[in-house]
Amino acid sequence: MDLDQKKFFIFDLDGVLVDSTRLSCQKVELILERLGLPSIPRSFLIKHWGMKMSDMFNLIGKEIGASQGEIKTMNEMEPQVSLELPYIFPRENFEALLSLRLLEYYVGLLTSRSNASLQQVMTQTGMPSSLFHKVQTTDHWPHHKPSGRAFGPFANWAAAHGFRPEHMVYFGDTISQDLRATQNYEWPIDFVGVVSGVNTREEFLDAGVQLCRIIDFADLPNFLYKIMRQKTEIQSKLKTKVKI
Ligand SMILES: [Mg+2]
């Protein structure tokens, strides 16, 4: 199914709507530095990026030999250190999502952030939660990416609005979490890979994503406008036919 026939556009937050990968790596490095703990290679962070932050801190703690108490402090410091970094929700992304809504597409957000963490980044970047028809954090549902069941509530929501899982498409920046989740759902969900610091174009290709469904972070708005143009062109052609 072509992307212009989709009805429900669901986005990951980090690395897709907000170019946060590099900043979030810096955040982890700052926390370790302030706790006087050993540093961790960027490659380690990138390899595991996209999972819940608390799981990430457990993994980092294990890797560098931090105590349970230190891991707890990492989690506690995270929201404050996050505020020190310049996360930005580009105006172009905001306008493209708004345009999707105006063209009567549904817009969803599926993130591995907690409620509190999402709230914080939304306040920080001026992203209104009303931009989305449905938002799901790790607090809303017990199943998280890369489990396919993370998409269960979205599929139910879609069914309640009269369409099917094949009308959904997910935009994600990681193979291990985002792409896998779409593949692990009972009906595979369409996927667009966003290249923003975790996985490269080549890695998405190797993982089976079509070239036409791999974009750079900065290309997201134009990619969405192209889909919207296709839809409006089809609609106007249909109208012309009806008139004849
Ligand atoms: Mg992400």
C-alpha cells in the first residue's frame, strides 16, 4: 500500500521529531562525569539507543561497574540534566504534522519515554500534546518496543475509527527498537526509517527497509508534504471524474 493511502501516521519522538540523539548521548556523558564514574564509548550508547532510559542506565551501570545506588542517582539526575541541553522541535516538523491533521490524517506518538520525561521535553520544545490524536508512553501500556504489542492500543484505536493496522505507518530511527516492533506486531506495520545518528541508510537497507522509505532527519517535512500532495492530486482527479 502506498503511503498516501495510509490513514494513521505514528511517530517516534527521539531521533524522528526531535533531533535528540547527539544531545542525549551528551546527557549520559554529563551524568557519568558528574558522578565521577568512568566514561562510556559513544558506540556503546548508539548500539543500544532507543530503549527505555531506566533500562539504558541499568545496562550502562553494568558495563562500567556502577553500584545500584549510582544507577538510581543516574535516573534521578536525568530530568534535570536534560533541561540543560538545547532540545528543539523544528517549526517545519510542527507545520508538517499540523498539515497532516488538516488533510484528515490521524497523527500518533509512540515513545519509549515515560510520561514525566515526555511532558518535560514537550514543555522544553513547545510541542503541544494536542498535535497528536493518540500518545503512548511507557506509562500508558505494559508492552514496549521492540515488542510488537506496543502497537496494540494503536490498532484498537484504528479499529474504533474504522480502519485497519495496514493503514498505519510508523516513523522510527532505530532498527533494534522501532523497526523490530513494527515487524513483531501480529500484522506487520509499515515503517519509514529516519537517519539521525543511530542507524545509517545502509543499515536500514540491509535490514530490509526499501530505499524510498529511508529519509534523513531534515527531510521529514518534505517527505510528508510529498505524500499529502499525492493524496490531494488523487482527490482532485476523482472529483474531475465525478463531474464528467
Ligand atoms: Mg528514537
